[in-house]
Amino acid sequence: MNILEANRIKKSFQISNEKKIEVLRGVDIEIIEGEFIALKGASGSGKSTLIHILATLDLADSGDIFFNGNKLNYKEQSDEDLSRFRNQDIGIIYQFHHLLPEFTALENVMMPSLIAGNKFDKAKDEAMSLLEDTGMADRIKHYPNEMSGGEQQRIAISRALINKPKLIFADEPTGSLDKTNSENIINILSELKNKYNLTVLMATHSEDIAKFASRIMILENGLVSK
């Protein structure tokens, strides 16, 4: 069963009165539940733009997106509905972790669960479990500026999984890390995918990182080849 399907996704950016750049020229994607897909392409090819559109963080100029067979009418849905979708149905991991600097590792992971309306104790217990999964249980009281880049990204992965999403979008999750930390992060992501029956769509420009995926899609000249 397709967990995500996108048809004829187009996106352009107006960079001056006379010039428009067409980044996505009619992208079609089908993702089967349980897949780990690498969306590979050169820097500037539109990978992040496509991820943001699929995650409803940005609007396409045209095209349709279906999640679990249901069309996402994100041009018509309220901000509240879209926020709920992002909070509860999907998880997003960015290149830069976007942790809240004034909160500890544990509090950062708990935050989406609390926003979803879960009780404090439930959010704390589930956050602790995920921090153990990512090898960060001994850092729960540390703040982001007290952790390395690789550690911060582990916290971000835990945060993305706290509400038990079925689909994870990872936008260059190793782009700011060295080779050793990059491989550690992808290994953790692969292990968690299997443990929690996740589907993962990961944007990357790295051939080495793409090899961890079960299937590779190439984004080139505004189109995706399967």
C-alpha cells in the first residue's frame, strides 16, 4: 500500500520581475509503506523544496498529494489542521537540528507530545525510551549548546519519533556532520525504522549515505526518476 503519493508536483520561484526558476517540473512519486527511500540529487536540485512540499511546509504551484490514500487539500485546510498533521502523522528531521536552546534534551523531545495534548508523565516516559534508543539517555539534562552536532541530531531524531508517526521526512540529516557521525546517524535511523515500522524518505546528495536506503530516487532537471 502506498503511504504517500504525489502527482505532477510543480514549483517555481520568481527571482526577478523578468526571471522565474522552475525547480520542480511535474514530479511523480509513489512510496510504499515500510520503504527507506533516498532522494538523491545535486545541491540546488530541489530536494529540500520537494520534501517541504510533501510535508506541507510549503505550497506547490500545482499537483496533488495523497497520504494513506487521502488527498491533502493543504491549500484549503486550516493552519491548525496542517499543524496537527505535521505533529501527529509525520516526523521531520532537518539538516540543522532546530532544537530549542532554552530546553534540555529531554524537554526538546517531549515538546511535540505535550503539544499533541498528552500528559506530562506519558510524554516523559516515551521521550526517555527514545533517548535510550538513540544512545542519549545520559544526556537528558544537557542543553543543546552542551552537546556535539551528532548528539544534537540524535535528539532531533528522538523528537521526530515521539508521536509515533508512520512517515519520516529526513532533509539532508547528515549534511552538517563528518563521515563517522553521518554513518552513526543513518545506522540509528535504520534501526529505528525497523523497530517502529517506519517509512523514511531521506534527501541526500551523498552517494555513501544513499547506499543505506532500500531504494534510490534521483531528482534531476526538476523530475524524479525511479
